[in-house]
Amino acid sequence: MRYTVDERHERIVELVREHGSLRVADLAHHLGISAVTARRDVEALAASGRLDRVRGAVHWPGTPAPQGRPPQPIPEMPPTAAEPEAPLIGMVVPQSKHYSGEIIRGAREAVAAAGGRLVLGYSGYRPEQDAPQVERMLESGVHGLLLTPSWASGTGGSESTGADFAVPAVLVERRGEVGTRVAGLDHVCTDHAGGAGLAVRHLIELGHRKIALVAGESPTAVQVRIGYEAALRAFGVSGPPVEPIALYGGDIDMARIDAAAEQLAALAAERKVSAAVVLSDTDAILLLQSLRSRAPRLRVPEDLALVAYDDDVAALSDLPLTAVAPPKYEVGATAAELLLQRVRERATGAAPGARRHLDLLPELRVRASCGESMGKTLNKDLIDHSAH
């Protein structure tokens, strides 16, 4: 039988009143819920004063706790396996728009396919909200957590940061700092450095060596810059022709777009830059529009080739943009499937498999903004790095 949280609490109170003292494990078995959920229910009832909590058991207020022997099992419960709970998965993300939207959709559909339900919490990119959102999820009785903490660089956690949530947890588009306890969590990420490398390689193969990077402030931008600079070195280019051209973080800032367009047009006119990788595709479209109004003699792609990083709307530009497409849906679905596996392992008592650090490589979708024929797609791979 399935219970709502309130129904479950009332049933627990009824059973404890009837028997005086009961083991939490027996309550979980009788109600067909996980031990973690039973412990949280008992703790909530104890906090409200309805029951008294003792180690491993619960008893009716005013009833002495059993001395020298554990409480007896619930008599009417035969020793058969309880009906497994449908998985309830909590997901804490900075927001649900733009990049996160497809990740959430992938996770939601993977959880639904397993007969479960996904619930969301939002941090709003405020680090101080990460822990309260996680706590709220745990209090609601989730069986596992998908976490995208508000780490500015995309990598975080310290030795003092807890990684034991009492339920399985998987980081999504975030990596734990090497050497910390958080680094021992599973994670599923886009290989943004590899995606930037695809863009640079493509431009190099077209003959460009003076390639600029135009990007705002975000965890993705940190990884894109690492890949951009590494790819230039791999092709024997000593370094970027100019320092990355800064955009903005957060909401669109047209003043910064226009300033970047003016700087890029001047660099192209002086032949210091012949191509640019722009994060994101929305910014790339706005940059192209600004270039046309501020430097009408500058031709794209003849004088300046453009590759957008992200592919939500790149194909909808009047000059369709070549773009790196992160596998956002697959990241969400893969993270959810990995978490569901961990939840099953815990529920059945199976030995957990090796922790997994999964990097999914983006695709490069070639269109008109670099001067090539349309329809070409490069590199759809899954890189699986298993942590042992």
C-alpha cells in the first residue's frame, strides 16, 4: 500500500501507540518504505513531540524504553519483502531556464521511465542557498539527489564540505575539487573543454590561426577557455592572439555586446583576428547583429568566421551559425540513470559499483558562419572515466 507523508505519519503513530516500542527497521518493513524514509518520519514525529526517539527504535511518550532487549517486531507483519517505493528524486539547480532546462527534461524523463518522480529546488546561483535546498529535499524524503551547486568555476567543495547526504548523490555539470570528499561523488558533466577544442580544431583546419574567444562569466566559460587555450597549443599556436573579449554574467547587456563588437571589428580590420568562438549562441547572434550595424563593411564569414558555443538558437540566425552543441538532455538523463542505479543498490543491499566520473563530449554542427556547406556534424562520443 502507498501512503502520503501525512498518512504514513499517522500509521506510525498508530502502530507505536499499539505496541509501545518498535524498531525503525520494522516500521520501514511494515510500511514498505526505505529505512532512510522511516528514520526521517520518526525524527519528524519526535521533533513534534508525538513520539520519543531512541537509538534504532521509537516508543510512545511516557512508555519506558526497553531495557536489555530490543523492541519486538510488529506481530502481524509476516517476514516477506515490502513493496518497493517508487523512487523520489530531488534535483537542486541554479535555475530552470536556458542551459538547465534541457538537463532537467532529460532527468525528469529518465526518472519517470523508472516509475519515479523528480522534484526541483532552486538556488538562484546563490551559494548560501545550496545547503538549505538540499536539506529541504532530504526532509521531503527523497531517495537520491541530483546536485548542481553554485560554484563559479564549475569545480568546488573543500575538505570541510560534507558529502554524506544519507542518500546517494550525483553531481550534474559540476566536479568536486580533487582530493576533497566531494570528489568522491559520482558526477556527469559536459566536456566543455573538449567542446571548445572541437571549435578551435575546425577553425584551424579551415586555415585560421588568429582565433579570439568572446565569453561572459559562467562555470561553462571557465572550462571553454581551458579547452580553447589547450587546443591552440596542440596545433602549435603559441597563444591566443588577444586576451578573451569579455561579455557579461547573467542577463543580456547590450552595451557589453556592442563594446565587444567594436573591439572584434577593429581586431579583424587590423588582421589581428580572423575568427572567433563566442559563448553563447544568443550572444553570437546579438554580436553578429551589432557587427553589421557598427562595421557594415566587415563580412562574415569572409573577413571573420564565427563559431557559437551552445546550439539552442544558432541555426535560427539569418546567417546560420556553426555551433558547438553540448549534450544537455543526455547529461540529465545519464545523471538520473546513474543515481537510480545507486538508489537500487542501497535499497537491495547490493555492493555499490565503482564511482563514476562521466564526461559527455559535445557535437560541432557546421553551418554557414565559417564558410562551409551546411549539415555536417562532428564527434558525437561518450567518454567514460571510471574512478576506482
